[in-house]
Amino acid sequence: MSQTLQPQGGATGDAPRRPGRPGRAGTRSAGLFRAAWRWHFFASALVLPIVLVLAATGLVYLFRFQLEPLLHPGLMRVAAPSAAGEEAAVVPATAQAAAVEESYPGVTLLSFTEPTDADDPSRFSVMLPDGSAVDVFVDPYRGEVLGDLDPTRTVSGMAIRLHGDLMSGRWGEHLVELGACWAIVMALTGYYLFWRGRAARRRAWEKGRPGSGTRSRHAVVGAVVGVALLGLLVTGLPWTGVWGDRVQHLATAEGSSMWSQDPGAISDPTSTLDESLPHAHRVEVPWGQQESPVSRSTPPHRAGDGASVADLDTAIAVADRAGLAHPLTVALPFADDDAGVFSVIGYAFHDPAQERTVHVDRYSGAVVGEYGFADYPLLAQVVSQGIGLHEGRSLGLWSFWGAAAACLLLIFLCVTGPLMWWRRRPSGGARLGAPRGRLPVRSSPLLAIGLVVLGVVLPLFGISLIAVLAIDQLVLRRIPALAGYFDVVD
């Protein structure tokens, strides 16, 4: 976001003083400008490392379907048999599953995903006897097992883990959420600086002052990508551990839900179904409509008839007749769950409104339940569309390239922001060179109300804001050396 110009009077970060006005107090607008600059500075210092990680890993995630096949061509690319004028024959899914079980004795099949393109393999998410989960790839034309990958060890898998919690579990998740909260502050203060500092930037540009080009480009890019940043932050909040869990709890209490967790999905795939499953959230969340019926298979009553009659191919055929879009993902019932169902999820990658799941009885092959976007609570529908935008898939190539551009521009801001500070930092290292100013909270009730509301809506921001204010009042202002280094003003 925008950084304002360095004042001519030195590198303290003070805003230019207006002639004839008191130098210390200035006008309320000038005080707000200096305060916004200071908050933008420190918010940026706090969140830039996190934003840089999120932007870089988000870029990898966007291009995962192009990147991973290049890194693993022997597993993720197959050669379709050439048959002039005819579509190549595909081995039945049940036979492919049998090949996986033969190659991996004692494996538990969790899910099956059809190939997306003619040169893609089938993918089985499986659990090995030691409890670890891998993805097994099968040539759909020859029924040959190509090999397996630990999805958490791939480049895109590690990017996803970094993007979600910095590979640090719950505390990493909280740190990402905290960074997202302060990134909102960075964006809002940046827009204020962009508007208030436009005349000064233009004058500096016209006079050719050192660094004016970087400041202007930073401001313009920040103004453009700031909207995308705010959108990405807001649509990413449902995944967070504090805000997301809190809102989900409140929604559940009101008979709603943020997530489209299907009460009929008895099968519980634990690998990398990713967006193929509607909002497959890695943290278990309660279903908001707890009175909804749960789809279950009906085991035969006669002795000796406990073997499954329907199979994977049956489930696919039933879902095909039901009109689900291919490629399908099928969550398989557990072998020790007599009432488990085949949960078939239709392809809805580019349009969350097309999300639809059909549950198939594992014995009779009958449809025992359906669940789709129209059945989601309103909140879940909003979250579904927001996640589609966040992942760059809801509007086809428009959202894909828009998200990619946003990631690249955010990386640009993460580089030019520190560069501007480095150029104007005080010599000697005795002072940080932070902009000097205090928020005029007492004279601006709307500003105070805004901070309180933001702190309530974003609990981690509220807690951290109290901590920052306490450190400012109880530590920085009481130790002259620290007050001088951080450019604290009375």
C-alpha cells in the first residue's frame, strides 16, 4: 500500500507542516495522516513476511495442475491409446481399484477420482497399514498402477501447508490469522495515505526527487491490488482457527453453518480430495442442521447376504444417470461399516453453485440421499462462492489470472515497501526511522468506534491491539532509549 513522501525536514517520518500552523499539534487531519502513516508502517513490518509467504504459496497453489505433472511426469501423465475416430477404452474403476489393492496389500481405499483430461491418470486416495495416507495413480487405459505420492510432500502440498499454518500447527494457524487481521489495517491505512498523499507524490515525481518513482509505483500498485488483498483476506477468514471456529459456532447455534458438510457423507476420506469435495475442511466442524436425516445403506437381513452387491462402477453409473458432472470423485464406504454409502461428488471446480453429491446404497445401488448447493444454508452458499474466488476458480480464467496477478503484485509491494524505508532510514542505527504520530482517538469518536468494532469482529486483532497499546504506554514511553528508537511522540 501507499507510503507517503519523506518530509524535507529529516527522516523522522513527520508529515510536512503547513505554514502558519502549530508545528507540534497541527490540524486534526494532519495528525490523522501522520498516525495513519505510522500504523501503516508498523502493520506492514508485522505482516509483510506473512503476506509474502501467502502470496508465494498461493501462486504455487494456483499453478499446481501445471506444475505437478512437470515434476512427476511418470505418475501424472499417461499416453492415451490412439484409435482413429474412436474414444480410447477405459478400464472399469473396480478393476483399477483391484489393481491398487493387489499392489498395496492391506491398503484401505478412501476415494477414487476420475481423470480430468485424456492424458491424466486416475487417482486413488488410500490409507496404508501404518496409518499414513498417499495418493496412488493408475493408468485408466491399461489398469496399471503407476506409483504413489505423499500429497503433503509435493511442492504444491507443502505450499498448501505453508499457506494454512506455516507448517507449525495450531500456533502457525493463529499467526497467519493474526497477519491477515493486521493486513486489513495495512490496506485501509494504505488507501488513506494514497488519497491524502497524492499531491505530494505528484510534486516529488515532477521534481525528480530520489525514490519518488518507487513511491509512486508502490502507491498505484497498492491502490489496485488493495481491493484484491481485502477480498482474499475476507474470503480466507472462514478457514481460520479463531474467527472461523467462532463464526461457525455462532452459526450452528442459529441452525446454520458456514460449511457444506454433508450429513450423509458417512465415508470419511482423509487424504487430498481438496476442492473436489465441497469445502472438505481439514478441521471437523459441526453440521448446522442437526435434524437432517443421515443417508445410510440398508444391510440385507438374510444370513450370508452381507457382501456388498453394488460396487464402485455401480456408484459411478448411478451418479451418471443422476446427471452429476464428470470427472467424478467417489468417497468409498469403509469395509467395517455395514451401513456406509458410496458418496459421489460431481465436478464443480469452476462453479461452486453446481456442487452436488449423491449417496448410493452399497448393497442395492439405490440413491439414498442427495445434497447440493441449493441445500446449503445461506451462509454456506456465501462462503462457497467466496472460497471459489479465493482459489481463483469461480469465474474461469478471469479469476485464475486475476488471483495470479494479485499474488505477483503483492510480492512487488512486499519488496518495494522495505526498499522505501531502507532508502530513507536514519544513519547510525540509533533510530528506526518510523513515521511519527498518534491516533487522535479522543477527538475522533468514529475512529474509536471503528477500532472497537474491528477488534470485536476480529478477536485476534482486538487482543493484539490491546497488547500493542499496553507496550506503547507501559514500556516504550517509560524507557527513553526505546522511545527515541521507535520515534515515539507525546
